[in-house]
Amino acid sequence: MTHGILNLRRDDLEFERVLRSGKILQNGEVWIALPREVASGLFGSRALDSVIFELVRPESIIKPSSGKVFLKAIRSVHLAWTLMPGCAVLLNGFLHHWSVHWRRGFFSFLGVVFLQIAVIFLNDVEDHLRLIDLSRGLGKNGVIQKGWISAEEVQKLGYLALLLGSLCGLPVIFQSPSILAWIGLAGGVGAWGYSNQPFSFKYRIVGDFFLFLLGGPLLSVGLSQAIFGFFDISVVMIGLYFGLTVIAMSHAHHLQDLEIDRIYGIRTWAGTLGFKKSRVFLGFLYSMAFLCVSIPTLLGVFPVSVFLFCSLGLWGVIRLMRRVCIVSGPASALLGSIRTESSQLYFRLGLALCVGLGVGFWV
């Protein structure tokens, strides 16, 4: 027999250990245990009766090379969330003819990338332990859910990435401790506590606020200070632009997950406002992001090319908002692709800003 079924109650002593290790000893043999289905439903915030695990022999797991597993685990496409704001900060500095400190810039970029990898790893582990991905049906392509690597191993890699990110930031902080020490501390705490216990910011109402800071103003100001030893209002506006668009993306995700988040006791702005008000709030976020580039353009902070290229991104916003406004609720099939569309929209809006800054530099 190469497959089997195991039903474990949540109060079973082996339950969390099996979830973390992804393995269980049965009849003297080690089996890979993959959670597949909640057996008796959900009650309250996180309570459940039992979970059905699929038992698979280790040799029957078709596993790619370690490199491919790692690239899958870090969601390499999502690194654009970090690289895009960094690219905008770099182009903005070129536009203003600021002198570049390349070594500090390299370490700052590397540190930020490691911190994002840490956030991704620790978030995947916590979602797995809470069985959130199982209920949403969104974790089937994950490395943990396929049995390629255990939650325990992913968590260790997350802590390693957090350590490497902190070490990369130390040389940069020493060059400008008065500003970067506080930004680095906030970034480290945010990366560690975003989904990791005991803070678990992601599962509280402050989750998107931390996402806004870490993916927006703190990121842009920190990178500009590290790369150029300087920042001004243009850097702050870039940070606000990316911060607002990243929480707009997150808020769009929460619209689809509204009911599941309520079941698991995850507090989000979408859950607090309700579906109808959340649609208005989503439009407000995108409108404020556009103001962060249009007003500075009128004041001469950004070149006109920034306004023009960011205006092109409004078509994507209008298309997304039109879909959100015609649906009846979070269970609508029309929201099925909102996660992908909002993520792509974030990338396009960021790319529009970068292209606008690049054109302003070259023209």
C-alpha cells in the first residue's frame, strides 16, 4: 500500500507535531502526512473536530530539485514587491542627481530581499498550522502542502533568512545610525512578527497597517538613506504610493476571503467594514495612491512623465473596481480571479511609476 488515510482530532497530542513535521510513524514505518480535509467542520474562531490526513510513502513523493523547491517556496515573482519600490527609489535618485553609495545600496537591497523571504516563509508556516490554506483551497501549489518540505524546515529557513537580512543591514546602519537604526529595527520586528507568534500582526486589524509601513514609507526612506545618504519629499511620496497600492492589493484579497477570515477569527479591515463599505474603501485606497503622484507632479516634485504613465494604470483600477462593484458578495464567482488581478495591478502600477521616473531622467 502506497497511500492511506488518518483522522486526527485537534486535541490529539500528535496533531500539531504531525502538522509541523509532515510525518507520522505508522506500524513501524514513516509516512508523509498531508492535511487534506476538515472532517467535522469549523466552530468558533479556530476550533475544529478533526482533520483528515493523506498518508503517502516518502518514496512516492515526486520532488523537484532543491533549487526549484526553493524558488517555488520564496515565490520569486513576489520579490517584485520589494524590487519595484527599490527600483523607483533608485531612479528617483538618478533623476535628482544624488551621489550613489553602491556598496551600501547592494547590502540594503540584499537585506530587504532576505527579510521578505523570511516573511513569506514564516507566513506560509503559520497559515499551514492554522489550516487556513486548507480551508481556502489556495495552498495546493505550496511546497508544504505537496510534501516537498515540512513546515518545520520552512520555519527554520525563515529564521535563517531573518538572520541574514539583519546581518546585511548592520553595515548600512553603522553608516547612518540616527535614521536607519530605527528603520532597521522596525523592519526586523515587522518581518518577524507579521504572521509569527506572539504578535501575529497579519491576523489582527493592524496587519495591513504594518504592510503599508514595511512595503511603503519605511522601505523607500530606508533604501534612499542607505543608497544616497539622503531622502526628501519625493521619496516619501514614492513610499506612500507603494504603501497604498500594496494594502489595496491585500484588501482586495481579503474581500474574497471575508467569510473564511471570520471563521478563523482573523480581523481585517474588510471584515470590520463589511463587504459594501470595503468596496468603497478599496476605491479610496487607489484614489489616494494616484494623488500621491498627481499632486507632487503639479508641484514640480515629479516630472510630467510620472503623471502620464501612472494615469495609464487607472484603466486597470477601473476594470477591477467595476468587477468588485457588480458582485453580490464575497462568495461570487466573479471574484474568483481577484487575487491574481489585484497582484498584477500592483505590479503594473509600480512599473508605471518606474517608467515615468526613468523617462523623466532620460528626457
